[in-house]
Amino acid sequence: MWFMTIVSLVVIALVLFFSAGTARYWQAWLYLAVTVATSIPLILFYIKNPALIESRTKLGPAAEKRTEQKIIISLTSLPLIAAFIVPALDYRFGWSHVPSWISIVGELIIIISMWAVIRVLKENSFASATVEVVSDQKVISTGPYAIVRNPMYTCAVLYTVGMSLALGSYWGLIPSILVALGFVWRLFDEERFLAINLPGYKEYCAKVRWHLMPGIF
């Protein structure tokens, strides 16, 4: 987990500063600092819950067992990469002018979303990075799951939107929205899969109406 986090941070930093054409990109530095600060509690949580490590580190198209999920992950990865590149290019060429306070708000959204990830994982020890049903898995309907069916995706959507604002780019919201649409596609397929393969999930869906955002969707 530590290795993956460090490598990811180095790659993201290189992408941001190379695309921006300068290291004097304060929004990127602040974003990286917040990422480090929010990653440490998450990793420490994984250390205390080792059963989650394997399920959360098996990710990407190759880890998925179903063709539709492989396609979804592959297609969503493209706007996800663009979500880092576009804000940096925006900074480089001055396409949009985002006030500093909005970037700070974006950082706060990231912090909230990462805190919420830990809250979701505490509630659901079956939370996997792939769409699957494991032995002894049961429907979780408490905590965040009493509000929306897919709180982990809620966290991911908040994070990608917050990231664009934190990096000081309105144009970055375009790939962020495309990533969010990828999550919507993924959750629809996941809900269909769970309704068939996880006992009690249909009843849970009848009880909890909202997929992603309470009162909206």
C-alpha cells in the first residue's frame, strides 16, 4: 500500500508539472500535500484491517471477471487520466481563471470525500475494488448505505469534482463529469449483478431509493 501510494504520487506530480510546464503551480503542490495527508489515515486503516487490502488492491480491467466491467473500467480510465492533464494544461495556457478560494473549497471536498471513504469501509468490510460476491457476503444497509446504495462511488464522484476545482480549472470539470458518468454506468451494472447474486439485495434496493446522491439520483 505504501509503495503504491508513493509511486502514484510521483507519477501524478510528474504529469501535473510536466503538463503545466512549470513547477510553480501552487494548486498542484497543495493538492499533492492534501493527498499525502489524507492517504496516511487511509493506509493506517488498511493496516488495521488487512482483509480489505487484497480486495481493495485488486483493481483495473484485468482484475474484473465480467466483460462489461472490463469495458467500463477501460473507457473510464481515459477521462480519469485527462482529469489530471486538462487542469494542468489549463494552468499553463490560462484557459480559465479560478479564484483561490474555490481551489481551497476543492481541497475541502477532497478531504471530506477521503474521510467518507474510511467511514464507508468501516461499515462495509466486503467493499471490493471489483464487482463480485464473496463467501459469506451480506447486504449492508446501515451507516452511509442507509442513505445511498453506492456511497463509495459518491466519494469517488466528489473527489474527482473536488480535484478539478483544487487544481484551479473549470475545464477540468469536463473529464471529471465523464468519470462520474462512468461510475454511473458501473453502478447500474453492479446493482443488476448484485440483485441476481446477493440474497436480500433486491429488498435493500426497494428500501433505499437513491443510487448516488440523496434527493438527486
